[in-house]
Amino acid sequence: MSAVVDDQRCFGTLPRRSLVQMGLSGLGSLALPDLLRLESEAASRTGRSPGGKSIIVLWLWG
């Protein structure tokens, strides 16, 4: 009977990496409005917009 219950609860496997990615994207979407608000408040206090930033993006497969 317990094997039947386990089969009913598990509709498919979700890899750990996908679970972490979904969790972090959800957390990032919750933090984004506050980040943008704080950035605009800082720009209004100094009277100028924040300067550009240089970044290097590396795509590593694996």
C-alpha cells in the first residue's frame, strides 16, 4: 500500500539545479522593486544618475 501512495505523490522528478534556479529567480523578482527604488532615491539625493558599469560575462557549460 505504501508503494501506491509514493507513486501518487511523485508525478515527476525535478532536478535540484532547476529547483535552486526557480527559487533564486523568485527571490530576485521579489527584491527587484526595492533595488530599483533605492537606486532612484540615491540618484535623486546626489542630483545625478549612477554611472555606467563595466562587466565581463563568462558562459561556462557544465
